[in-house]
Amino acid sequence: MQQLFNVGKIVNTHGIRGELKILTTTDFLEDRFAKGSELLIVSSDDKAPVPVTVETARLHKNMVIVKFKEYHNINDVEKYKGSMLKVSAERLGELEENEFYFHEVIGLEAMTEDGDKLGVVKEILTPGANDVWVVKMPNGKELLLPYIESVILDVNVREKRVTVRLMEGLL
């Protein structure tokens, strides 16, 4: 079975011409929603993923409004509300040096620059200005790390390690 990665969640329809509102979970909006981009609609009812091709996409109030070539009417897309939009692994594309995908960061061990273990990155939140990495600490508590240069010093996907500088107030 091919590996799929989340691009966003279909939260609603938009207008009557088959457009959908997408709450995105990708850093690569321009790539994922470019005209001609191929995505998969995956519903929670275990049906086969439905391949779709982006015809148009635009930002609108923290969402992306997408029209797929395959659908031209609200009645055709209504059934996809609540479904996930995904991309197959072979369509991820190459990253530049020091870039990585969310799924590569989840599960990495977070350590201080002095070598103290902090815990494991369990999720990434995207609240606004910058992402926040949630680290599950051995004591069960969660450490929230803003994804900024002064805090996240190094991400080594190969060695499954993130090096962190703890600023005052983070712990």
C-alpha cells in the first residue's frame, strides 16, 4: 500500500460551483495547490482514495478554496466534507537542505545543546506566526517549543534528533 501524507482537511463547500474549503496542514501551499497538482481525497469510511487534480486554488480567511477539475457542482463535492486531502509519497518532491516534512520531525528526540534529553516530538501545531513543536517529556508533561532559529538549533532527521536551546520560561 502506498504511503500517504496529509495536506489538509476538507471542512466545507464554498459556493455552488464545486469549490471546497480546505484547512491546510502543509507548509508547501504553493506546491500542493498549484494548478495541475494531483491529490487524493480520503474519507473516513475506508473507501478507496479518490484522485483529484487542482484546477484553481486561492487563500481565503486562513483556508484554501480549491476547485478540482473533476467536479463542477456543489452536489458533487458535498459528500467529501470532513474528508482528508492527501498526497502520495512519490509526489512529495525534493526538499532543499535544512528543510523537512512534518512527518519526518514527529518522533524525533529533543535534546538541549548540553545533551540533556527533553523528550520526543509528538505533534506540530500551526497556530499562526510560527509553528509550535509539542515535546512529550518523560514526566508526562508537554513542552511547547516555538519553531524559531533561536530555539530549534538543529534538526537531524537521519540521527532522529532535534537540538534545542531552552529560553527562559519554556520549561
